[in-house]
Amino acid sequence: MAKTEQIGKVNLDLTYYSGEDVYCDGAVEDELLHIARDYAEVEYPRVIEEAKSWEVLYHLSAQRENIVEWLPVDKSAKVLEIGAGCGAITGVLSEKAGSVTCVDLSKKRSMINAYRHMDCGNITIHVGNFQDIEPSLPADYDYIFLIGVFEYAKAYIGGDTPFETFLNIIKRHLKKNGRIVIAIENKFGLKYWAGCREDHLGKFFSGIEGYPDGGGVRTFTRHGLENIFQNCGIDEYAFYYPYPDYKFMVSLYSDEYQPKPGELSMNMRNFDRDRIVLFDERKAFDNILREGLFPLYSNSYLVVLGKKPDICYAKYSNDRKKEYQIRTEILPLTLEMLEGRADSVLGAAGIRPRQFVVRKSPLGRKAAEHIRNIEAAYRKLKDRYTGGELRINRCKLVEEEKEKPYIELEYIQGVTLAELLDACLERNDMETFLELFRKYLSMLDYHSGKAVAVSDFDLIFSNIMISAKDAAKPFDGLVNSVWTLIDYEWTFGKQVETKELAFRALYCYLLEDEKRNKLDLDSVMLELDVKDEEAEEYRAQEKKFQHFVTGKHCSMVELWRLIGHECFDREDLVERRRLDNFQQRIQIFEDRGQGFREEDSFFADRAECLERDEQGVLYLTWELNPGVRKLRVDPACKDCIVRIRELKWNDRELVRSGKNSVLTTNGTELDNTGSFVFPTDDPNLVIDLEGQIFEEKNVLKLCMERSLLERDIALDVENAAKRRFRL
């Protein structure tokens, strides 16, 4: 008999629920349930900022939806989401599809999902083990989503081929011509080579090494996934490459449209754990792209099993105010797209199939007006720059649905001005750099003397595409070239000084890549004639602009800083380890009548006279050379506390306290148990052997405990000991 609960309009089916959540992340799920039940979705950004928690960000961030938002799911679609969890993508699926059926093992997570989307009347959540629920599911789903789920098949399916078995089970519930969508980490993702821990096990290099420690999770390379698909008889599929990864995707690439060098710069996103930075991922990605190896090293995959969607690239700008959140996508052109569209940007540009078109769409009702304003900006900028050398990329507004307008722009091929300037820096060609910059200024300045109330505030170098007028002639960006402004989203109805726009372009150019720091900035600034006070004013203006775009909420970079997981530089780690090893080294000096000298000393580890037990107790045993009168043992090269457990000469205990003590130190004694504190980076224990009987073979044994300290702590301990003895 079916058992159900209702949370708002969402139906929870508990027929197959065992009564116990065997999968739980602990107290954070109680926190998430409280948030979902007691806060509106519009409050989530503030809650995330205040929580400063990876788990809260991961489960509640609206950016989690990006991974599926771009897919062509419409209101006729019937959707199955397996492993829905706390509902990170359930909401956007509900908004796009006719019905959404969720399956999840955890009741608490399902309740979080239900409270988040309690106003959605097209969601049903089945709680329980998928294998128990699966036989009752229908076989007519248009889409089946496995977002961060497929990697767990080994843990709950079992058998020799769990991934194939799982996929074959899923296929039974798919309508003819339906699609299965899988999002999963790539075990060879560049971030793992560069020092990020494996997402599921939290260990370095687990996936790269083939999961030597076992466990129930497995991620794959593209080749590994393709083998599974082929074993299941699936030969129609398309790979997409979410960046930085599928969890917080900003950009989505495909085999048809891959990133260009310089694009992949958002690599410091270790929200979940501390990481090491073994190399510069941006530079490594650039090299990988030049070698055509991006599919091998993409951090994540999004695979669509079934007919390939039209979109070959998507970029999300939802790290902004709601009013400015948009999606930019690139689609390959087809004859169908051109038919009946002679007045569109496609027809006007004379574009033919096998080329691309760019679309910009709002990510919500509030951003619809922003899209319309871009088309208006095109007309105003075109009027201003007509007759000049700067071409404005053609734009057409399409309003098939009033609340969902979009614009179409030409896809312009060529190189950006930023790329040309980079090439100049690489070959130390400052002369050509300045020539390009002067041409940029000249184009920017066109009609600036007239009362033209329009300026593109974002007229930066990467927004200018330069292509050859005549492919048969030489091209260097200065001659035989067409300069096109490809993106003018931030155009305002006012006149902005040319030098302010150029200063901002230069400012952004330098911030985007540290390799550009080699630029001789003084010579460029001379071209602008910007005074120090003006530069300061322009920087302040830039901060205001960023606040205008993002609003009062934190960006993802700011959230990363708030959560606070560290990035450890490899050089710092090596130096720290070297210093740590040095500070822990024990040096032994032998006085043969000439005092303690470096040439009569050795390090205990090199002399192999040092042992350490599991509790960290140190055992020093060495045979002395004849003629040694005194010994000096430096227990460390840093402030420390030392407790001497044992001091023996030829297996006879030496006196180490009182009037007949053989032991003196430059430390302060803490008690009568042989403990000393040393507020110095040159601590020493001196052992006087003058009164000892020397035999043919003489062995000294020293057993001690040692803890290194910071100087202020060592001084505090010493002062406390001195006060105690005075009392």
C-alpha cells in the first residue's frame, strides 16, 4: 500500500522507504532543512554568505542549476531525476518540464528538496533505494538525469559490471528518442594533477592512480565512459565539457566549440578542501588547448546519451544581480534556422550553414529588459561609429515569447585585440603594441567631440575581434584588418571620456593575466595622459561599476575567500618542509680539549644514531671517540621544550640534577623531572664527562621528548616557571 506525505504541492512517496536514512552528512542536513523550511529562495544568497560553509553553498547555490538549464527541455517533457538529493537542479527542471519524478535514498534530503520547491505542483519524490523503486517506474521519460550519481553505481548495484548494469536498467525507462544526461568528474581532470584532492575520497591523486585504496566510487576519463556506453549498445551520444566543473559551471564547451588559450582562468575554486598548487593551471590549460587535448583533461563531463542538442557552447553570467543574469550560447547554423529569416542578423550577414550564431537570453523575467537594452545599444553604437573604422557586431532582437526575448549576433572569427597585444609582449615588440593601442584609441575616439550620448563602458581589448579584409593578403591587425566590437552589453546613454574607457581596458587587461605584468606601463600611460588623481578616480569608478553589476551579494570568488580553504604553494611547502627538517635536526658536538667546534660535530640522523618510537620519543645512542671531555647536544634549531627521560654512560645512569649533575643547559628548568624550556633557536644540553670512567668502548645513551615552540609561547612558559620558583 502506498504511503505518502505532502509538503506544499510536492508529493513524497514513502512506499519503499525503510524508515532509516543510511546516507547522511550529519548536522549540516538539519541546518539545510531549517533553511529550506524557514527561508524563501530569494534569501539563499544572504544565508550562504553568512554560513561560510561549503555544504550550504554546494546544496543551495543557484549556480548548481547551470549544468542542466541550457538543455532543450520543454513543457511537454516528462523527466526522471535519480539521486535528486537536496534539490539543487530539481527546481529548474520543474520550471522547464511538464512533470518531474525524483528518486532519492534519504528522506531528510527529500524533505529539503520538497520544502525548497513546495510551490511546484509537478514534482513527485520517491524516497528509498533505487533498486526497490525502479520496477514501479514507467518507461516513457523524455529525460533521465544522473547528476553526480553515475559514479556511485559500484556501491549500490554490485556485480562485475555495475556501471553497465545500472545504465541498462536506466535505459528501460526511457522513451524512444529520449535522452539520458550524465554529469560526472573526470578522473584525469587537470585540477587533480595540479593539486586538488579527489572530490569523493578527499585524497590526492586517487583517480589518477586508479583508486588504489578501493571504495565504492569511480570516476572515468572520456575513453572509460565511452567503453561503458559501447558495452551497453549506445552509439549516439555527445560529450560536453563544463568549466570549471559541473558543480558550479560557468562555461560549457563541446567537441565543436572548445576554449581558446587564455579563456580558462577560474581555477582557484577549492570550495570543499585545502589544496596544493603544483603548477599554474591556466598556463597548463593553454598548452593543452594548443595540443588539442582538452577532452582528456577537462575537470568534468556532461554527457547526453541520445540526440545531440543544438547548442555547442554556453556561458552563464548569473554571478550578478537578477536584472543582469543572462546566458550566452553559440549554435551551429542550419538551413532551418535561416528559412524565413531574411530580416534577421543571419540573413543580413549573408551567413551560410556550417557557421555559428551567438544568442543571449535572460535567465529570468527580471533580465528580459536587459536583453532588449542590448539591441537598443547596438543601434545607438552603430549610429555613433558609422563612418569610422570600428564595426559594431550586427544584432537582432527576437521576441517569440514576451517574457523570454533573446538577441542574435554574428559569430565573428578572427583574433581578439588582447591576443594580438599578448603576442607583442611575448616577442618584446613594444613598438607594435603601441601602434595597436594607438589604433584602438583612434577608433574609440571617433565622434567623441560630438554630443553623442552613448558609450560602451566595457570596450575592453577582449571584446574587439580583428579579422582580415582579404584572406589572400598579409594580416597583422594594423593593415588589411577589420575591427569589430563583438559584445556591447554594458552600453550607457552618456558620453564617457576616451581615456577613461581606455584606462579601464588597460586595467582589465593587466588584471586578467599576470604574464602581462611585463608590459612597460609607463609608455602606455603616456599615450593616455592620465594623471595620478584621474587614475585613482577611474579605479574607484570601476569598483562602483562592479557593485552596480553584482549588487550587494558576494561573487563566487568572494565566497571562496569567505569559506577559507587554503591554497598551498608548492615552493612554500618545500621551503617549509626544508625549514621544518632543519629545525628538528639534532646536532652533537664533541669537545676534545679545544671547545665545541663545528668540525667536531655531526647530525644525529646522518650518523644513524637516532631512533624514534610511535609516540615520538627520541633515542640517541652513539659510541664516543677517545679523548672526548664534554658533549653538547643541540636538541633542535628552534625554541622548544625538552624532557630528559634517560641519560646513561656505558649503561650507568648519570646524575642530571643537583650538586653532582653532569648536565648543564642554556634553558630554564621547569620542574624536577628533567624538563627544560629553551626560548632560543640555539638550545643546548652540555654533558661533562671529566669524572667518568673510560673503557675500551664507550657508549652514551640519551632518551628525551621534544616539542618545538614559537618564541612567544616559549617565553611565556619560561616566565611562568620563573614566577613559580620565586613563589
